[in-house]
Amino acid sequence: MNQLLRGAFVAVIAAMLIGFTASCSKDNDDNENGAGKSHKVVFKAIASSGSNIEVAVYGIDGNPTTATSLSGTTWSSPEVTSEPGAYNATVGVNAVGPDASATLKVQIWVDGELKKEGTSSGQYLSASTSYTF
């Protein structure tokens, strides 16, 4: 049953990533948000005590990376450098909590600053967020 839930979580996260990136079109215009520059991006997840982070899917502009067989209450991706002109960054993380009061927070850090955060609560946790450069 746990494998089935894990597979379902991965499928949901993958569908969300494809949906986020497919719905966004690239724009060649530079703007005040720095869309024409490269950025250093780190994705993070923090779960409440007793929870276990299992799967993370993260990426920039539809180039997802899946991290499986994770464990513990915190996770951080390696630093990813976006291409100049990249449009958005997306992350989705799944975890299992000890009970219905468990929480999960995902974050996108860009150039050392927290830019976006998403949360989830319950025993079966799935949190995601995206950030447009």
C-alpha cells in the first residue's frame, strides 16, 4: 500500500510540474524581476517532527529532477543555476506525518533570498510551489 501511495504521489507531482511549465510561455523581454539573468536556485523542504520526507521533484523551465528514497524532516536540493532567460522554478515534495496534525513546508530560494513558499498539513503531505523569475 505504501508503494502505491508513493507512486501516486510521484505521478501527481510530475503532472503538476508539467502543468506549471506547459501553461507558462517563454518571454524574450527582460523585465525588472531579472528574467534575462541567470540565478542560483535552491529548493528546500521542512516537515514537522516525526514526519518523513520521501520524494521531491524540482526543476527550472520544465527540466524536472526527481529525488527518491529520501528520509528525515528536512531536505535541500543542490544549488541549481538557471539559464539566462529562464522563466520559472517549481518544486513539489511528498511526506508522511505521524498523524493528521503534521505539516510540510516547501521553499524556493533564489540568489540567497526566500522567494516562494508552499505548505501542506495532514498525515499524507504533498506541498508544492512555483516562482516566476
